[in-house]
Amino acid sequence: MYIEGEGFSNVYKKMCLYLLENGEKSSTRNMNTQEVEGAIIKVKNPRSRILNNKLRKVSIPFAIGEWLWHMEGRDDLEMIQYYAPSYDRYSDDGKTLNGAYGPRIKRSILKVVEILKKDPDSRRAVVPIYGKEDAGLDSKDIPCTIGFQFLIRNNKLDMIVNMRSNDIFLGFPYDTFNFTMWQEYAACKLNIKIGTYTHIANSLHFYEKDREKIIKASLVEEVEENEMEVMPINDIERQLLILYDIEEKIRNKTDYDSNEQNEYFLKLTKELEKYSNK
């Protein structure tokens, strides 16, 4: 399976249709799925990361909150459960998530940025997520993402993500939001534009309980892509620290000051406020 498109929303519709027509039955952990092996999806405009599909609506506050959880390198339930209360079912100890991506990405992200600064043509800018410690581990939470790679081509930062397993209905819309935000963050650190995003899923699937939803999502008409604004390069680390602090205060319903935020990060704050006020 190879699907290419300008933005995520119209690519998603094609993915759902392909999986319905070509997927094969598979069962894992006593749950029936329909699966395609070795699916490759390429999106030319990764900034169209917010899925626009009236049959598969995404929570923008959750997408932002999860990205911030990862960006801070956190693995605690306390923060992520605010946005997704059911996450405790994946915890081994009731406090943390073994497969949290944040600590794993934080170990490598700035190192690979330095690799690309020294050698823009490098093929070594790889961020591993699934590690040797996960092989055979008895845990409720094993990373679905093997890792990702950055390549500078045509003076733009391309990203390739490899997944061992990917649920097209629950996981894919949030995975692609999260990863392309990392892509743009890395591009900011390199002071270059973002290029293409390629997503490789060794097992792309949906669960049978979601079949009707996938059918409906595949039937929507072509839609306008939701393209986010360009992430600002200047002052990004300081702006992130401010946003981390504001997110925590919104979550804990305490006062905060957003006067020092630039327009881009202020818009993210406004989305987080919507979740707090729901």
C-alpha cells in the first residue's frame, strides 16, 4: 500500500478506503482486526496535521496536550489522564506509562539536530523509540513506534516514521499530529523549512468494532485541509517553557499570565483553555 497526497485529511479518506477494500482479517489479543502490512503514506504538507473529517473528529486540546507531555519528556499518568482518563488501563504501576515516547525522544532529539548541523546530508539522524528493553517485556504499554529519521533534502527537513503497529481510527490522527510537530520543532532548531512526512506502518489496521466508523470516514467528500501556521523559530525554547507552565496552571485551574506568549503559542493556549472550559 502506498498513498501520497498534499494533506492528511484527504489522505486519511484514501487510507480508510484502501484498508476496507484490501485489508486481511487478523486477530490479536482476542480482538479481531482488518490489516494491511507494510503501509506507506506520504504527505507533502505536514502542517496540514489536524484531521478534517466529520466522521473522525479529533480533540485539538488533547493533541496539543499529548505533544506537550512528550516535549517535556514526561511519562506520568497525572498529566496525560487529564486529557485521556482511560490511559490508566495501560499503566503497569498506576503512576507511569512504560511506553511513553517523551523520555525516549528527549534522549536523542537534540543530538540528531547536531548531527544534521554538522552534516546536512547525513543519514544518521535517527531517533529510536522502541528499544531493546521492550523486546519480550511483559507490560501493558509497549511503544507502537519503532522510531523516526530526519533527512535534509532540497534544503528542507523530511521525516520518516516507522510503526510496528498502527490503529488507523484511534492512533493515526494523533500520531501524525504529534510527530509532525516534532518535525517542525527540529526544523526550527535547524532554521530550515519542513519538507515531506512519510509514515510507514508495518501493521496498519482497524478493530472490527470500528468498522462502521471507518466505512463512514471513507465516504466523506474531499475536504479543505486544516493547515497550521508556521512554528516561529525565534525564542522557541523560552516560548515552550512558558507554555509548559501555562498548561499546568490551566490543568490545575490556577491563574496564569499569557502576555509574554507570541501569537503562535498563544493560539495553542486558547485551544487548551477550550478543554478546561468544556
